[in-house]
Amino acid sequence: MEGFPDQQVAERLRRKVVVLTGAGISAASGLPTFRGSDGLYEGLNPYELASPEAFAARPVTVWNWYLMRIHQGKHAEPNAAHYALADLENMAERCTLITSNVDPLHERAGSKRVFKLHGNILETRCTHCLTVKDLDVAALPDRYEKADVPLCSCGGRLRPNVVWFGEYPNQKAIRAAEEELPKADLVLEVGTSGVVSYGFTELAVSFGVPVVRVNPEGQAGPGVLLVRQPAEEVLAAMIAAVQNPT
Ligand SMILES: [Zn+2]
């Protein structure tokens, strides 16, 4: 986009910024989004895999789907968009990143204030005592057989610590959004198919906070400035322009 960011956006990027990210930002790192017709696993779509009912009915299949995704993700590297957002956190007065992604790419790129609406694929949670633990990825098998679905020391079944269909999003992340959005100087919305449904952008607009939407397939709207380019191409240039004004 010619002449972007303009001076007003550039100044606001140095102040209080809320960043919203979704699947689009990780797609450029080679992580599939599991949407559309290529999202099937053993003939099942995500609705038949990512729900408490699915886990109760077929825990081994659900775990094996997550194991496949975890192993695929081991080799995924953050892309230029993830790194640009980590730079933004260092540059801005306050930067709050709220993501619907369960992968660790923001953290690997160096972002610190990350709130994960849909949980973390590299953690387990006990279905009985609710204890959350980090997964030891190096020790994970490629797939589980029926007998070895992991159990907690309390005897409860362990599940991936991610938010499934029909479940509430992470409340800490929701609170962060509700607290930070009204007082933000700018909201940056990046590839957010997964966070759109929470109405965060509309909330920001209702408080008069300008929103910049970086999305090659996005649409502009009232109070929303559209940058119709891939985040991995435009974000680094945007942050560099703010760091080194001409
Ligand atoms: Zn337990």
C-alpha cells in the first residue's frame, strides 16, 4: 500500500497497541489451517475431532490428530510477520497480542505478552483435576495405540489444552481484550479468521479506536483501514518505517 503507514498510524504504533491474530499468520509458516475440503483427518472434519464429545467417543483418534499437528509444527518457523510483531512489542509503549492460534510461533519469534484465546497445543490438561502441564514434544510418539492414551497422576484422562467447539475461550485472554481494547491507540488485526467472531474489532471501533486490518482477502469497514496484502510481506516494512522515519 503506497504511503503506508501514514504519520498518524506510525505514531499510534508507538503507543498502546492491541494486536489480534488468527490462522492466516501461521499459514505462511506452513501450518495448515484445517479449514475447507483439505482439512479432513481419517475422513473426519475438525467438528468431528475438536469437541469434548469427539474426545469422549474416540480419544485415540483425537489424540493422533493432535500428535500429527504437533509433529508437523516442530519444523515450522515463525515468519516475517511473527518477527515484526515481536519488534512491535519492543517498540510500542504497550503491546498486547491476542491470538486464536494454538501454535507457539508468536512466542518463538520473541513476543512476550501473548494471550491465547484457544489454548496451547503444546500443553495437556487433565479432564478430571484440570491440571495443565507442558508436553514433552521430544518424548511424544508419532501416534498412540488404544492402550496408551495419556493419563494424569490422578488417573484422569489427559487432553490437549486447547479450546474445542462448544467450549468457552480462555477467560484470561477475553479479559485482556476487554481491558486493553477500549484504551488502545491502535488495533492491528492480522489474518484473523479465528478471532473475528468475538467482536473485538467492533468493540474497538465503538470506542473510537482506529483499526488497521492486514488481510489479503479482508474488507474495509467503518473505522477499519484495510491493508490488502499478506502480513508477512507488509508488517516488517511497516514496523521498519516506524523505527526509521524518513
Ligand atoms: Zn488429574
